[in-house]
Amino acid sequence: MKEQKKFLAVIFLDLITCVSMILGITFSIFDVRFMANYPRLSSLPILMTFTGLSNVFIGLVCSGCAIHRLIKKEMKLPKPLFLLKIIALASRLL
């Protein structure tokens, strides 16, 4: 029972990360400004900065991890996907 809760929590966190990425891109596209009044650099300003690109990258990786876990029904990720997730997290910390 404890392992199942842990499994569901990991999938939930991966999906929340993906949803946050989608919301960020949507806010960027529709020019929703709720924290600051930054100047627009292009029609897709989220894709013009390293921060925006790293958010998109980690969102895609987390959605891939969640899909893999849901399909395989196991907690452990294959080594290449695990390394990709570590790279995505490390790029976000830089």
C-alpha cells in the first residue's frame, strides 16, 4: 500500500510539472502578466530565454516520465530516461 501511494505521488508531481509548463506557455502566448510588467521580446517570449526553454524541457521530460510509469506500471525509470531527467533538473538549477 505504501509503495502504491509513493508511485501515485511521483506520477502526480510529474504531471503537475507538465501542467505548470503548459500554463506558463499559455500565459506567455496570451500575454498574461500577473507578476511583473516585462517587455515582450517576441510573440513567444517564453522561448526566447534560457529559463523559459529549461522550463519547457523539464516539463516535456516529466511528462515522458509520467507516461512511461503509467504504461509500465513501475516506479523505476530506464537508465536513459533517468539520466535525461537528471540533466533537465540540473539545467534548471544553473
